[in-house]
Amino acid sequence: MAEQALGNLKVINLSHLFAGPYSTHLPAGFGVSVVKVEKPPDGDLARRIDPFQDDVPGAERSLLFLCLNSSKKSVTLNLKTTAGRKIMRELLKFAAMLVESFKLGFVQC
């Protein structure tokens, strides 16, 4: 595989639904390593929005979710726990950018 221009950049994506996932989908297509962080137990709300592949609902079958999050890595973290925040701090050490769509002050690592 050819080296991509932005392949050395890393982005942490805490956003959900549309705007944030779309804004991180674009750089992922240019080789940026994007890690999507989802909350347990159900992850991003977009996983439950139709249309679904073959019209069969499921967390891995939402075409909206699959389109917006292709080329991304994914991890589930509970940022309300000490362990989840510790893992997030480790991820952030390697990130050039953090994208989130929470109320001001929610993310406190």
C-alpha cells in the first residue's frame, strides 16, 4: 500500500451521530489514523439508525454508521470511570487532535 500524505497523524474521535463522525471520516480517507471512542454498552446512536444492510437491524448493520466510520479503528470506553479516563489519557498522548461533541466540561481526563 502506498504511503499516504497524512499517515503519521492520529485523531481521537469522541463524537457521535453526524457532524463529528463526518469531519473525521474525511481525514481517515487520506490516511489519518482515527480512533473512534464509543460509550458502553450500545456505542454511537448512529448504529441504531436505518437504513440497515439487507433491511436487518443490528449494531454492525447501519449503513449510516458504516459510511461515516469506515477507515477508523474503534474502542469502547466508559469515560465516567477512572479506568476509562486513564486509557483515554494514554490514547491522547499520541493524538494530534481530539474531536468531541459533548457539553462543555464533560470530557475530563
